[in-house]
Amino acid sequence: MGVNPADRRYTTEHEWIKPEAEHYVVGITAFAQDQLGDIVYVELPKVGDQIEAGKAFGVIESVKTASDLYAPISGEVIEVNADLVEQPQNVNDDPYERGWMVKVRAADVSEIEQLLTADQYSEQTGE
Amino acid sequence: MNFTQLTPDDRQAMLGTVGVERVEQLFADVPAESRFPKLELPPALTEFEVGRYMAQLAAENASVKDWPCFIGGGAYNHYSPSAVGHIMGQPQFYTAYTPYQPEVSQGTLQASFEFQSLVCELLGMDVSNDSVYDGASAVGEAVLMAQRITRRERVVLAGSVHPQWREVVHSYLAARDVEVVTSSVSMGDTIEEERLVDLLDDTTACVVVQQPDVFGHVRDLNGLADAVHARGALLIIGVADPTSLGLVKPPGEWGADIATAEGQPLGLPLQFGGPWAGLMACKSEYLRQLPGRISGQTTDADGRRGFVLTLQAREQHIRREKATSNICTSQTLLAIGVTAYLSLLGPTGLREVARQSHAKAVYAANAIDALPGYRALTPRPFYNEFLVQTPLTTADVRHRLVERHILAGVPLFPEFDRTLLLAFTEQNTRADIDRLVSALSEMSV
Amino acid sequence: MTSTVTSVAAGVQPEPLLSELSRPGAPGHQLPPLDVPQVEDLGGQVLRRELNLPEIGELDIVRHFTHLAQRNFSIDSVFYPLGSCTMKYNPRINEDIARLPGIAHVHPLQPDETVQGALRIMFELQNVLAEITGFSAATLQPAAGAQGELAGMLMLRAYHLDRGDTRRNRVLVPDSAHGTNPATAAMCGFLTVPIRSDGEGNVDLAHLRAELDDTVVGLMLTNPSTLGLFDHNIVEVTRLVHEAGGLVYGDGANLNAILGICKPADLGFDCLHINVHKTFSTPHGSGGPGAGPVAVNANLEPFLPTPVVVRDDNGEFALEYHRPKSIGRLKAFHGHFAILARGLTYIRMHGADGLRAVSETAVLNANYLRVLLSDFFDLAYERTCMHEFVLSGRRQKRDSGVRTLDIAKRLLDFGIHPPTIYFPLIVEEAIMVEPTETESRATLDRFAEVMREIARECSETPKVVKSAPHHQPVGRLDEVTAARKPILHW
């Protein structure tokens, strides 16, 4: 049992993806926000945009860095976390819940199976 | 002559510390066949000699201090109050570095913040950066910015935008397969331009206009922003002589999404082309796509107000290939000069500069219009510049005026070769203008 | 009632903003009365109504800017060992010359016959820059190093297209490169391929070979590198790129190390951008202006931006605009002339021997500091350096949790501007030191003493380093809030 919730999958680029009713929720991990430092801005796609697995779908900025956010799966963005505009620090304070970024309707559900489990991800980050 | 400060003893001791006998040994990594080449340069001069040499070369140039200047075309001979030069000449400004260590750069950062504030007010926009290279590259950067925001590529340029600004836009886009459409301009009884809205389509990222345009015409831009926005594109308005903004509605009030200006007329010397400062500002929703350096207000742990470079994550040193632009330097020292100029003039002074520049231009236009063989082509109203139809070629007229020690006209419109673009500022006396008119009247076919 | 005034040390008084100094009706600069008829013909639909500029008298404006200037470090007041920036003395004669009416008060569109002196200054500078770097021609138009890079890469692109080669779209860039390099490549529509450095700080030849093929536009290379090291294999590196049909673009940021020592053209570079505000002493102006001329070899000469200054058979100078293969112009007019005039002044004062003395002294000063500082900071590379070298603060971070950032802030308390920090990216807790040639030995010795003292503080009293600076008008500023909730104007 590690620090990363077991109810979701993880990517090598430090994103998490959690299944919900008819869609998936995407965010970044506790490890990632710690590496980035204080988040100052999150650039997210618009509702209706198509994202592609492995490709950048947004940018996350701290004072000194700006990193791409990589899509864990392909699909259509159906909702975006508007709170992050005023409160980007939610990503630091609560990366797994209030720090969620986008909700996606998946094009190919089997893509999820390729991703890391919580244990595999913990192993990768040495947590 | 050089400015090193090591004594022979210093060198000896330092070589010893480093563990070599001769300084040449420090260059062992340089391939032997390329080492210590002969530089074929003229012999070194002392400070006294180089001062004399450069002064001789400088004296070969006609300066606008000695000859009346009626040349505009993107740079204008306005008066710069003495204090502007002295403020820019303070060594703690001009020998300072980029304010990456804010605790020891509060002078620079606060001045930049003040510059940004004044630019917003002058251009009527929400946010500004700390300057880009010049008015032309500001337009280029604005186009790139509009493409990023709209995720479209096509660009529509008004033909009445300065030809060099348009060339710069083309250069910035040269490496990508982008359609750039320019409205055509024709010279009949007056200057007519193809309608810009007719050139819009749903792949257009932006429309670029100059206000007043390159022929000096103050355009009625009412409705343009709405038409451009209706097609999902952005409106970019560029200003060549921002003293015009003492009289003319600023880009923000015309609905511009991005506004640019050449800062030179705001107190900066002509310097045969630079350095100057490009002003660039936008609506608040586009802030994160604005290139260049930006100074922001904040506090330290004791609650003291201070300023820092902010939003740097967009810039080249962090984003690298994904940066908003490759821009690194800004024109900070010149931006400080512009800040000083606008402060010294204040609103009354700037309005007066604009009123006088305009009045002188109208006086001249009326007089030239009355000369046989000449006609002012720029539709009224114009600000301080207008295009005149001439009986001789541009080159001829300019040359004959040079013989009378008068500087006028620009070589910017080879396609309209019997014209002369004339600009006027508060520095042109009535007597000088009368001399110009008299000189023109003596030229006929 | 709380007082609005505070008693603090001189130089620490908070300075109001211009908007806070403004008083309605304060007298401003006066113009002479209008000597032609008044005109009121700009109709209501174009007329501006409100103009809210501050209203302040001249003395208070002058005081304001004087106070601001006093809050700045500057080369004139402190040592700036900023790696990669070449913060050398800015000679006063440069400033005198820049203010001559024939330099400062000349319009760029004046007829050529009225600006022969200015054109000659540019013509001479084109020639001397080409001679110093071993190339055959130069453009003086780019406004700064980054624009020079853009010019260079657009010329490389034009060169390949002119040969009918449309396959090339990859640019190789060492991982130690300055951020402008990949940003510029991207602006040209190219893909950037990072090339590793080897354990000695050279371009990794094996990796370079692996990435070279006929889709490579070329290599963007700084030599000496941003690590301050002269590449051991420079001739082989450029040869390999040429063999693959690519070109070598030179980033001349470190030219101060090799004036009269070697010519980039001789090492196989095809062009080089030059930072006049670094190597040739023009002032940094708190962040600009600069100038970024580009020297090129005969292959690239046809593609130079326009205009180029030429001389005809009668000895008359002119601006040549009609060059059919030119990449066009990158800015209005012809470049930062007043900066270029300063650069020519500097070069004419030095001559060949003076320029070589510049590089020899710059490299000696750097190696001297390298030896002194390696006693208490880790050196990134155990090699003779060129005009700059890189230290790592990793020992201090490991032993006492003090980071390079803290060390930099503590230097401010000793009246020294910190070196470049956290660049290049490939060195952990990087500290890049470039003393330049204009510093005296006393200044270098003092710097070493201060760094020794700070290193001691790191192990004995780390808190004083971590909470630095202590003696400036402001302490460390909240950059996070500044980025989250930007306040960018009053």
C-alpha cells in the first residue's frame, strides 16, 4: 500500500487517470506536484477538444518551470476544472481530488490497461 | 589600448596559481593549425585618436539638429526634453544587467512596471510587456501571438501598413507555409484601399492595420473590430507615431486585441535607426501568450512592496523550443527613456505635442496643395504626415531638397514614384516649412 | 492615527510609483507657442477623450529616477561574474561618441549622400567583424543575439532550399545550449534534437554521429560551450556535420574567449552571431538594448538580410536592398546603429593585439578563480576552462541543505552580483562564473574570499545563508503570488 490511490492508473509522465461513470478523470500525481513546486498556472484544453494518448494536452507552470501534460488516453474533453484558474495551488494541496484537471470520454477503453498500477508507479518513483 | 587591469606582477602570480608559465598554454585545446591567427585590423588607436576618428565620420552626416527634417516613414523628429537623456545616462541604469536578481534590481523593475502602466494607458489596453525590439518586430510578434491564440494561420495585412513592418511579418512567417494576404492600395485622386473585411475568412488568425496609416491618414476604424471578431479572428493595431495618441483614439478603444507601437517618437533619439523600443500590449485574456519580459508587483516577507520579472515560464530560458518567442533582450533602457518622456510631458504636454504636430502638417498641406503640379493625396484627416503627388520622381525631389539642406521624403514606395511622404512635428518652425514649400515650388518638370 | 512616513536607512526608503507622485495640475514640460494656425479638424469619431498620464514636476521626476537608479546594482558599482553575459567595463568614450549629433540625431531614411559617415561606420564594422571571426561578410541588422540566431537559422534554411534540398527539418542542439537556440529553431519550423555532452563537457561524438543524416539542417553550437570549455573535437564535430550535408551555426555568446586566439570559420563554422553588448563592451542597459550581427561565409552570403552596406567604385557607400536571395528583413531600418558605433569604437581602440589581450586576460582571470574556488566548491569539469567555468553547489546542498539560490542571495550582502545560477541545465545546482578581462586581481581575490566565507557559513551557520539577503531594500520576493495573481500595472 503506497501513497498513490489504488482506484486509478498512472503514466510514466506522472499523470493519473481514474474511471468514473461514463468517463475518466485526469490529473497529476503527488510526486509530480512536489517536483514542480508551487503551481502558478495550468493551461488546459477546451471542452470538445480531442486529445491523443501520449501527446501533450496542456501545460503546467510553476515560477521556474513549465511542463507539458501528457494525455494518458485518447478521447474527447467533456469537462475542465475551472477552479484551477483562480486556485492553481489546488494541484499542490490536493492533487488527487480538488486538483483534477480534465474529464475525458475515452475513444478506446483498452488503452487504460497499458498504464501503470499504483504499485508499479510507486516503484518507478521510489516512494 | 585596452581596459584590463592586471599588472605584470599580477599576471606572473596568477599564472603560477593556475600552474602554467605562459598564458598561451591555456589555449592548448585550440587546434594547433588554427591557433593565434593574424587579425588584419587597422592599428589600435588611443581614446583620443578614436574620439577624433569617429567624430570625423559623424561630421560627414547631416544631422536633424542642423538641417530641417520632414522625414517620417516610421521614425519622427520630435523634441526630447533634456532630462530624458540624462535619466537614460545614469550609469546604474545603463550599466546594469537584466533584473534576474530582483533584490538588487528594484530600480529597473519598478521603472519597467511604470513603463508597462503608461503603455497600457497610452494604447488603451489591459496589459503590456517591458518592450520588444521595435515597432516592426512588435507587429511580427503580435501576428505570431494571434496565431497561437486562434490556432489559425492565415494573416490579413492592410496595404497601408508600413512596408517594412509587412516585410518583417513575412520574414517571421517565412519558415511556415502561411497564407499572407495584403489589401491593395491604389493612388488616384486620393489613396484608396481594398476593403479588409472582404479579405477575411474562417481560417484568418488576424487582421493588421496601422493607425494613422503609413500615408498619415487617421482611419475611421469603427466596426472593424466587430467584423473581424465575427469571423473568429483578432484585430492588431500598430502605431508608428504614438504622439498621435495625444489626439487620436487609442487602439483599445477601436477594439484591438493586440496593440503595438514604435516607441522612438516618445523621446528617443533617431540614431540612424536605433536602438528604440517596441511597445506591445493586449487584452487581459491573452496575457499568457504575450512574449517578452514582464515586471509584476509583489511583496517580500516583511510586506514591503517590490517588483519581479514574472510569467517567465513562457520565455525561452525555460520553455526553450516551446517558448512564445525566442526573444531574450528587451529594450529596457529605452523603455525607461519613454517612461521619463511621458512623465515629463504629462497629459497636457503630450496633447500639445500632438496638436502642434498636426497643425504644422495641415499648414504645410494647404500650402503645398496650392502649388501647381502638387497635390496632397492622403485623405483628410491626417495626423502629422501626408503623401504628396509631385511633378518629379521621389529620388529627384529628395536630391534637390538635399542641395538646399532640407531633409524630406522617404524611399518606401517605389511603386508610386512621383510622390513624397512628408512628416511634421512640433520642432518644425513656420519659417522652415515656408522654405520647404518654396523649394518645392521651384521644382517643376 | 498611523503615520504615513517611515524612518529607515538611506537607500531603503520605499519609492512611490509615478502614479502616486502625480498631482492634478502639476506643471509639465513647456512647448514654444504654436506659430501656425490652430486646427480642430479631427472629427469626434477619431478624437481621444481621456488621457490619464501622471502629472509631476521635473525635479520630482528626476529625483524619482535617481532613487530608482540607486536601488540598482550595476557594473559601474559592483563585480558581476555572470557566466555567459560578459559583464565587462562599458567604456565612457563609447557613450561620448554615441551622443555626437552625427550619430544620435540622424534619421534612418535620410538620402545616402547625407549619411556617408554612418554608412562608412557600418561598412567598417561589417569588415572587422568578418575579419575577427574569419568569415567573408556580415549583417548588422539583427537587434539582439536572439534575432541574430533567427537570421542565422533562416539563412541555413534558405541555403538548403536554394539547393533544392527540401528534406531537412531537424536541428541538432547540444543539451548545454542556451534556451534561445531551440526556441529559434522552433520559430523556423524545425524540430530540435538534443545532443548529449560527454563526461568532459564536449559534444558526444557517438550521439552526434547517430543523429546525423540527410534530414539534418545543421548543428547549433556554442564554442567554447556554455560550460566554458573548448570542445576537444571541434574540427571533427564540424566535419561530421558537413559530411552529412548540414551546416554549422555558431552561437557567438562566448566570443570573448577566442579573440585573436582562433577564428570560428577556421574551425568549420559556417556563420556566427555576435553579441556586441557582450564581447564588444556596449552597455547592457538593465536588460537591453543589444545588437546581434551575424558573420557568414561565402556560401551564406547571398542570403543575408537586407539591407547590406556596400561601397561602389567611387568610394560612395550605399544601403543595398536588392538582393534576390536574401531572407528579407527582421526589423525596420538597418539595425541598432548607435550600439554598432560603440562596438566599432571599441574594436578600433583595441586593434589585433588589444583584442588578443582581452581574451588572454579573460581566460587567465577565469582559470585563476577556478583554481581558487575549487578549494571549497565542486567543479563541474576538472579541465582548464576558457573565459568562464561552472561550479556545482551540490556539496553544500548535500551537507547542509543550502542551495545555489541561497548562496547567490548571500553574495548580494557582500556587494557582489551573483554568478549565473541553474544554467547550464546539465549541471546540478550550477554556478557559472565569468569574471571578464576588465577586473583587477584585487577584485578577484575579494570574490574568492567572499565565496570562501559563504562556504564556511554553509557548514557553520546555514540559516544566515538560507534567509539572505539581509541588507537590500527588499528581501526575497514572493514570486509565486506574482505569477498566480499578476499585477502588471498600477
